Amino acid sequence: MEMDKVIGKILQGYQPACVVIAANELKLFDQVKQPSTASQVADNLNLAAEATERLLNALTSLEIVVKKDQSYHLPTEAHDYLVTGGSHSLQQWIQLSADLYPVWGQLSSFIKSGILIKSIMEMLGGDPHKMRAFTDAMHDKALKATWMIAREIPIGDANKMLDIGGGPGTYALEWCKLHNHLKATVFDIAPVLEVTKNYIETYELQDRVDTLPGNFHEDDLGDSQYDLVLMANILHMYDADMSKALVTKAVKAVKPGGRIVIHGFCTNEEQTGPLDDTLFSLNIGMLTEGGRAHPVEEKIDWLKGAGISDIRHFRVSAMPTGVVTGRKISPAN
Ligand SMILES: C[S@@+](CC[C@H](N)C(=O)[O-])C[C@H]1O[C@@H](n2cnc3c(N)ncnc32)[C@H](O)[C@@H]1O
């Protein structure tokens, strides 16, 4: 292994991210929906022409934009992801990465003190605009995962689902779209549910998806009421004790014979991989007190301890990859 090359490549890592973040911030992708020259883009957006050309050239090298003669265009298959109003828009997710960039600049402070750099709730809590943008980013990010998980698990077996800390409600909405008989409740804090309600209206699923405001640390989530309970991207915000308590509470809400699904970042037993998950563990460590990408074995233990059997762990080709699922032991067993 040529270490200099490996390190050199790693050190470049933030630069492509900055290229995409800048293009997103400047709404440059909208401009290259149709072929445009660099100076046309610069004129329309009031940017420096030569610098715009460099950015477009870098986007071309990154194979996001195509350059033909002197014109640049975004391939049609990228429109849904990068153009404003696209059906699978990544705009809010890219913006979230931009917001995290200054936090990563303080990684060595976190390593020295072990104390979070900036509370994620503080980052979002006071500002309704940020809260909405974060919730929109969750939606953009979750879409692919919802489809991938639905290929692996018989979601259609369920009639009534609880989406704990469901945020935009993407999983509940996508799975209800797939299965006409499924009804779902999205549980989250009241301000977030205002955003969720907009998504429910957009999906036209008001008759089958409702919302339940509350605090999952303090409130009961029900007793044997749902045949499908989901916790997606929740446990990483808390330490092992709090996560275990939440899993126990979630399992209580599952009907005997019903299913629980935990989707989220989780490392291998040695906590050395996958790379996305070890990096995320640093990321969330800088934003929460005690949060981490809990190893998959730990999640399995919590589920077993709460009375879940037939436990299965698999990874999906989405972000994050880790899924752990199982069924609640019914009294007959
Ligand atoms: C990372 S987001 C995940 C959203 C969604 N499950 C997804 O994966 O797309 C975490 C969600 O948990 C919600 N949340 C955080 N603390 C909560 C609490 N104490 N009670 C209820 N919801 C909470 C947040 O508002 C947010 O919507």
C-alpha cells in the first residue's frame, strides 16, 4: 500500500463535498438543467465568470455535470435529485452537510474533551426554518431506505404501524403507499409534526396516516397496539442505557407476533466498520451527549432482552445501511 497516495486521497475528501455544497447553495444545478455556458450561468446568478467555469469543470470531473463543446448540462437522471422541486431532492441533505462542515472542523476539540461541540437540538430547536429543513433532509435521505427495507421485510403483513420519532413520516407514508390496507401513526414532537402533516397531505394519505405528538422519553407508546413498530435513526442520539430503555418501550407497543424494525447507523462488533458508520459515530458524538452508532450486537441484545425473537440483521444499499428486525414472542410460543 502506498501510504502517501492513501493519505493524499483522504485529504481531498472534503473538497468534492465543498464543490457540491457550493453548487447547491448557489442553485447552480437549476441553471444547467438546460445546456448553458459558464458565462450564461455566471450572468444569470450574478457570479464571477471564470470561477464559475472552474466550479462547473470540477462538477464535470466529478461526473455530476456533462460538458459538451462549451456548454454544461445536468443529465436528465440527475434532475430529480439536484434540481429544485425534484421528486427525490437531495437539496436539504446537501445543506445539512454544509451546516455540519464547521462542526467537523472542531473534531480535535471533541477528541480532547469528549464533550459535544454543538447540540443538534440547539442547532435546530429554536429555529423553525432549520427544523423544517432538517425534517425535509430526513425525508430526502430516507426515501431510498424505505424502498430497500420493504424489499427485505414483509411490511404488508402489518395492518397498524407506529413510526417512533418518525419526523417527516417517510417510512410510514411510503409503506402505506405500497400497502393499501396499512394504517400508520407518526409519533414525534409537536413542532416537527406540523411538517409531517404537510407530507401526509402531499401523499394524500390523511385517511390512513395520522400523527401523535409527544416525548418518547416521557410518554408511554402504547401496550401491544401495533403489529409493526419502527425506530429509524433514533437510537444513535442516545447512550446505551437510554437506547435500551427506548427499545424496551418500543417493544411494549408491539402486538404479540408483531414486528419491530430498527433502522440506523450501527457498527460491527469491533466498532471498526463500516466506514460510514464509524464516521457517523464521530459526527453524532460531536452533536449529542452520549450518542453513537451502537454496534449491531448491542441492538440485538436489547431486542432479545425485551422479548423479541427471530432476529435478523441485514444491510441495505441506502444511508444508513443497518437494519435489525424481529418478532415479538407471542404467548402461544
Ligand atoms: C434523525 S430524525 C429521524 C426521523 C425519521 N425517523 C427518519 O429516519 O427519517 C430523529 C427524529 O426524532 C425526533 N425526536 C427527537 N427527540 C424526540 C423525543 N424526545 N420525542 C419524540 N420525538 C423525538 C426528532 O424530532 C426527529 O424527527
